[in-house]
Amino acid sequence: MNRPILLAVLLSLFAATAFPPGEASALSGQPVPFSHKTHVAGNGIDCRFCHIYATRSASAGIPSVAKCMSCHRVVAAGNPSVKLVARAADEKRAIAWNRVAKLPDHVYFPHHKMVNAGVPCLFCHPGVDQAVETVQKRAFTMGWCMACHRQRGVSIDCWTCHK
Amino acid sequence: MSHGGGHKWGMAIDLDRCTGCNACMVACSAENNVPITSEDQAGKGRLMHWIRVNRYWQSGWPRPESVHIPVPCMHCGKAPCEPVCPVYATYHNEENLNAMVYNRCVGTRYCANNCPYSVRVFNWFDNKWEGPLDEQLNPDLSVRSRGVMEKCTFCIQRIRRAKEQASTENRALRDGEVVPACVQTCPPGALLFGDLNDPDSEVSRAVRNLRRFRLMEHLGTEPSVTYLKRVKGGGT
Amino acid sequence: MIDRRDFLKFTGLTAFTALFGGCEKLSRTIVPFVIPPENYVLGEALWYATACRMCPAGCGTLVRISEGRAKKIEGNPKHPVNRGKLCARGQAALQGLYHPERLRQPMKLAGARGSGSYTPITWPEALAILMPHLAKIRSEAPESLLMLSGRMRGHANVVADRFMKGFGSPNRVSWEPLGHDAQLAASEAIYGIRDLPEYDLANARYALSFGGDFLETGLSPVHFGRAYGAMRQGRETVRGKLVHFGSRFSMTSANADVYFPVAPGTEGLAALAIAHVLLRDKLLPQAAGGGVWDGGLKEITPEAVSRRTGLPPSAFVETARELAGNRPAIALAGTGPATMGNGTYNLSCVALLNALAGNYGTPGGISFPDRRATLSRFGGDAQLIAPAPESGHGALRAATDRMRKGAFRVALLLEPSNPAFALPPAFRFEEALGHVPFIAAMAPFIDETTAHADLILPTSHFLESWGDDFAPMGHAGNAITLMQPVISVYHDTRAIPDILLAAARELGGPLASALPAGNFREYLANAYAGMEIPFEQALQEGGYFRMKPGPLRPLPKDAGHSMPKASEPAFAGSPDRYPFVLRLYPSNSLLDGRHANLPWLQELPDPLTTAVWRNWVEINPDTALKLGIAEGDGVAVASPAGTIRAHAVLHPGLAPDVVAMPLGQGHGRYGKFAGGRGENPFTLLPDATDAGSGSPAWQSTRVALSKVALKGRLVRFGFPEGQWKPDQFIA
């Protein structure tokens, strides 16, 4: 094994063991350039219009290609990014988005419980409404979750949020 | 439900109904991502079942008699496993469950040694689910990694799911709504589960049965599992 | 509008989080739908109703589906057979679905037959091999096509039947080693009705089991398990009593209040002795003995039977008195006495006891509902949808003989019940297969039988298939079960009826017009069109359970009963050379061996011996002591037909002159979970049958035991506080 490859392997091992950073800026390069700012701040679209499962399910969900095209058949149809989505829709091909907000597997986070209890989306995902490139600015640390749960008198039993 | 306050989960096991068929064991493994070990590991006493069905011989030929006793975690009120954990990985929650925090567990196995019922099992290895067997894994639960103790949780993920459903529908939990996997599948209906704080629940009625006893009660563990004695011989 | 099938297609595309612990293993991408199905909520589990095919009992199930993957099976609460409950085997069906060794594409033989050496090919390639064979013999000699399957039910069976008729071959054999021929023959002999009775165990006050294994592996274990619980503790003031007469201490006998050990093959005599006392002492004045008493029952005194069974005469007298004093009572028989050389006799005696004790048609007794009445709209097909639960052993024997004579040029093995494993060597089934020039198997796994195929077409799991089912018992006719694919087909597999429909289309002519549907779902929907409940709704519920149950069938009068023709059990080998009668029984987890490749079931302790992962031989502790055999020792079990080795389990429940072994282990070619785990007890058997019904007689040999060195050890589910100590019982 030559030296640069060995170095790369070592670096990647290090990266894999490090806890995911709160400011995940390295996760650019989404398959389709998508600006939350244009949609939320610019056009005033509610989060739940696209993340339709947020009030109903543990996962908020990412909009389907059909959901995007329900507006973009007409709106901004000439935009190069929209054209990428339109092509996916024509080819009936799913888009694999890169994950931005990461929770470890042993955490159970029910979006619907939070949203229905009145926690604003931006409380946990600050600045997303202004983001041209989506990043998760708030680190999901257990202490941060617990502080809020304590303040609101919500259960802090381990199995409320762990699985 | 007439009672106030929270839930106190408990189980009743009617030995007069239990046939020893082991359906509970497979149901549990399927629900809780319990790994398969191997013949070799099983030979070292490392089977991972969260519930087992003990068979006790009471007499032999020519009048053989035996009895089957399913043994899940007793979720003791005064659990011997809890005070010995140096990292507080096993604790008692507000609903009378003896719960495990897998991420805290450092694998001392003190808890298992101190459990009089031998219901705790230890992950000696990172257990693999050879693909595509991993497709069956329950997404409501994590897969425990090497060096971590695990045991019956009374299917806490089902308790959580039922509570969520009830709160979405803006109502209280109904008796019988929370059913652990073993209880749900048990063909003769030997296993019962419910809220001991609700005096009218099926399990509360069962634990008032005169046949009741608890396993190794003299140890003062205050188990949440109540057994109903098998009535042998009589009955007619 | 997205229908359910599109949904299943799309679910393959959804994101689902990697399940293994640790953040670094979290999937890096999220793949939402192109078009989400209607009513779909991300992360919310869906439940689909279908049927269980892990044994022939025919329970209804609900399967939990999360993001397109099957996660858990539960019983269907609406299904009359199992009412929401399920056994260990049913629970383990998911491991068959996601088994690592399932065939993923068609396979072409690459070595010698039986070598298990195969090359993967595509479906078009596979059909290009199969179809010319079929086309050729169809024009030249259609009757040289043999179809060998397990016991098929529902419209899959109709399709298979139409295929063979349309093809022009009468040679269709369905072989199921877990058949109930002896029970059918007994019902016919005593009641004049060739069907399984319905047993109302739940409402009985007194249950007499004659070698019954109804709680673990008998007629319908979940159905009886549920009823057993109700019989014991389901009523406020009555606790039903269970008394067991048997020649092996089984799980069911462990649950009995009283266990009476009898000599193997005398279970029927024990029942007659009780009937004798009932009539002699006029314990049930209303029960008219009629011709039975003079027809021979008079001679079957407790004293006479005592000499045969080894029980004191008082056992029969007391039992008869208890039975008479605790009505309703019920008598059941199980696999043990049914698989003796005198199986039909044993079961007829038990049926006669029921008849004489007046247990027919009463709550807590037995009855014969006309279950097929609900299938009347299918006319003659009703017999195909709900065939009698026979073993088909005689037909298999005839076909095997004809194979040897070169009568068949092509054999189609449709998920056969592994005859190459579950038959005695003297049947010479494998050798006979060698005489068939071309063998095509449709099966999910390579096992001892399918390993003889020149071509294997991989079949879909029942959880991936359309279908319908009709349980042989446990309901009064109100249980037409529907099956639907709960997940999309996981590998490149096809369901058997779909393969047959496509083959029929290609072969054309009358065959194509006999099977006109494009696919099996369409065939099924057409068959069930016009029912009072629409097909789609019935699929949701799991079947047509709200049908009006069939009426009870009237019986001939008591005078019509006649004494069963006396028949003795036959055991190969002389008692001085082979001192022990061998009792073989289907394993609680592996049955006859069909589930030996499922690790959940391999690691499931046996209810009585708590052994896992291999098989053993059960020996009475005193006998073992005399032979110098200790717990876990290697033992050679020798019969006139062969010798196998197994580890000894000192079993306090067994008679000194009987040894017992579970069936199921000893596979040579059934994957890594099944392979190399003990030796196959079927190889000890002579080619014997029950004289009355022709079904396989598993209790047909004597054996000798000797200590041998045996590698490895038998692992038992260790719970030190519960281990049996030999010195407790040896005086």
C-alpha cells in the first residue's frame, strides 16, 4: 500500500470515529441544488407543505418528486435546478438526497410529537429558512434535548427518546 | 380508567394454561432483534433469548410429571441488578419498568450475576444478521453491540407506540392495548399484560387470583410478574 | 391513483435507516418516493392479512410491514382457526422469507444429480430449457409427465390440477408426510364420514388424550392451544381435566393431569377398555352399545388390556367413571398412535369411544360440520380447494415404482415435501428419481429432493404470493383464507401458479383455454368475484370469515357403529437383538425437518429436553444406567434398516423398553443452518405403513443401543436450577 492511500485511509478512519459535527457544512453537493431561502423566506411556504409527515409521523419526510413537480410544472420551470427534478419526474426516477440532520440510530425522535406540541421547526433547525445550502446548525446533543424537556416538564425517562 | 397517576406495568403468567410450546420465545426474538448465537456459543451458556420456558421435572418414571414455567425479566420492584451497576445503565423508570440504557452499559455483567432469575443476556460479540435476514429487524429498536447487556423490556417500544396512538386520539390508554410480543402470540393465553394501577385491568384481576405466587418472592425482589399456580390432578 | 401493487413496487425505493447501531452506519442518503402512494405515512407500519403455510393447519396471519419490509407476524384475530394467536413455527416464517440461502434466480445443474452444484441462469434461459421438454412430451406422450408436490390447497391446487388435465397427464402426486390418513380412515370406519372431526376442547370438562400431540405438532396446534387454555381456565367454576394415555412422554402429556404410560401401539386398546367399562357398568345409560358389545367389545376387558398395555385394570375403570361423571367429555388421538402399523385401528378405537360416550354433536364434544358447504359455488373444484388432508403415500409409492420402470420422461417437483429426506431408505425414492430423464423443480431452497433436479425455478415465499387457503379443521367452514403478497417479490422468483399459467399459455391449445388468466391474482379475483363480500375487502380482512358456517352432518345411529377390525402394531427386528421400540416424533420446532434451515427454530429449545441445534435419543434413566450410558454420551441407535448416532438424553418420562427421537435433523443438503446437525432418524425405518390407511408408519422398528464415541456435545438450554439430577429418581 503506498503512502498517500494509507494516509487517506487513516484520515477516513478518524473521520468515521469522530462525532458528526453540529455545523455540517461538508455535506454540500446535493444532487439538485436546493435553496430553502427561496422557498421559505422568499415565497413564504410553510415547512409542513413539503415535509408532509411532520405532524403525523416520527419522520418529517422529504418531499417526493411528484410533490416538487406539483408546483414546478408551472413555477420556475426554466430554472436549471428545477429541470433536474423535472427530468427525474419524467424518468420516474427517485432522487437520493444527502442526509443533513443526523441523529444516531439509538435515538427515537418523533417529529409529530414535537410539532404537535408547538415546538417551532426552526427551534431545532435554526436558520434553515434563510439557508441557500441546507445545513444543520444546531448540534443535537442530549444535554440540549434534556434542558428543554426539563424546562417544559416533559418526560426525561431514557426510553422516551432512546430505543 | 378509574385510577389516577401513571402506569405500573405488570404481567401475569397462568401456568395452568401454559403448554410449554415456546411460541413466546420466537415472537420475542422477532420483535426485539434478539440475535441467534450458534451451537458453539449456546454450549457456553450464551443463548440470547429474553424469555425462556423452563422445564422442571417433578417426578420420573413410572409417574413422570413436569411443569413448564416461562421466565421473562421480572421487572422487580426492588431489582437486585440495579444497585450493582457502576454506570447506572440499568435503572427503574416511573412506570415500574426495569430498563436498560444500552449506551451507558460498559459490560461489567455485575447485573447479570446479581439477577436471581438469570434473565439478563450479554452480547459477547457484535452479532451479525447475515443479509437479507437483517431486513426483518425491527426499526423501533436498536441492535445492541458487543459488550452490552440486554434483557426483556416488556416490549417498551410497543408501550411507547400505544401511548403515542392514544395521545394522538386524545384519550387514555385502554386495557389490553399494550401487548408485548410474547403475550400477543401465546396460543393458550397463558400470558397477560397490563396496568397494575388500574384495579379493573385484566392483569390486576389475574394477580388477585388465589393461585398467585411470585418467583423467589422470599428474596424480596418484588417482581412485577405474578404466576398463577398450575392445578395438577384435580379439577373435576 | 396508485393501487396497492404499485405501492409495493414503490416501497422498494423508500429510504430506510440502516439499523445497525452507531452513528457512522447511518445511511448517508434519503430517497423519497417519485410518487407517494395514497394514504402512505412515512415510518408508519402497515399490517397486511395473509395465511401461514409453515404447517398444514392453515392459520390466518397479519404481517407488519415497515418501509416495504416484513418485520413481524401475528395471528389474525378474525381468523376462526387461530384467533390472533400463532405458534413458534409461524413466528419464524420471516426467516424463510429473508433466508440467506434462498434461491435468487433459476439454477441449472452443473454437476452430477444430487451434487448440489448449480449455475445461476436467467428466467428466459430457464424457460428455454424447460418448455421444449414439456412441448416434446406433450405431443409424443403427455402421460409421461409427473407432477410431484406437497399437499396443495386453494386455487393454486386448482391451477395445478387444470394444468395436468389440460396437458393430458393423470400423473399428479401430492405427498405430505404430516397427513392425517389414519384419522380420516377412522372417521370413515366409525362415523361413515371421511373427514376430520371438529373437537370442542374449550368446552369439554374431561379430555382423554391417546398419544395426542395436539398442543405441539398435531392437527392444528394453535387452534388446540387456544382451546386448551380455555378448557383449563376459561370458565369461572370449571377446570377441564386432561388425562393422557401414551407410549411417549410428550409436551402434551406433560400438560396432562394424569399420565398413563402404555406399551407402544396399545393406545387404541386402552380406549376400548374404557369403552368396555362404560358399557359394562352402564355408566352412561343413554349410550347404547348396540352391536359393538357383542361384536367384540365384550372381550376387551380392563384385565385383558392391562396385560397388553402394562397398566393396572383400575386405570381404565377409574378413567371410565371419571369420564362418565364429567360431561361433556372428549377423546383425542395424535400422531404417535396414528403412525403405528395399526394406526387406523388405534384412531378408530378412540373414535368409537367418542361415539359410545355420546360425545357427538354436543358442546364440548366432537362434530362433523360440512365445511365444504361454503365452497358450494365452486362445484367440483371444492374438492381441490379443500382436499382431504391425506399423505398421498400410496400414490407416491405407485409413482416411484413407475419411475423405476421408466414411465416418466419429465418430472415437475413443485415445492415437494422433501421425500428424499423424509422417507425410509427402503422406499428407494432417490434411486427412482434417477430413472427420470429430466427433472425440473420449483422450490425456494436446494434440499435433498430438489438437489436431484436438472433445473430449479426459484419460487416466491408465501408472504410474497397471491393465493387462498382452506384449513382442514378448526372451523365450521367459515374460513376461506385469502393470501396476498405482503411485500414485493424480494428475489427474482415467481409463484408456482404463475409459472404454470405462463407455461400453459405458451403450450397453447386446450391447455391455454383451461387456464385463461394472465396471472394468478387475476385468476383468484375472477374465482372470488360475486361473493357477498368484495374480494378487495376480503383481502383486507384476510378472508371470508363472515360466511355462514356449514351445517352439521347427521350420523348413522349408534347401532351403525361396528367394532374396528383388530390390528397389531408391527415393529421390525427381534426383541432379543433389538430390545427397544423406537418412538419417532415430529419436532416441536422443525416438524419432519422442513424447518431445519431456520436458525430461530434451530435455537429454540425442545420443550422437554431443552436441547438445541442437533438431535438426540431419549432413554429411560434406569435403562441408561444398565447400559452404562450417561447423560450426553454418544449412542449408536441400530435398527435392522440402519444405524445412526446421537447424544443420549436421560429422559425420566420414558418407559424402560422404549427410546424416542425427534424427527427433523440430519440434513445433508439443506443449507448451513440445517447441515451437519446429527443424523437422520428416517434412515432407521423399514418401508412400513399403517395397515388401515397406507400412510407412513414412523413407529415401525425396534432398535439396539450401544455407546459410541461421538464428536461434539449436545447443547441444552442451561438453567442450572432446573436441571434434572439422575440420583433424584434412581432408588
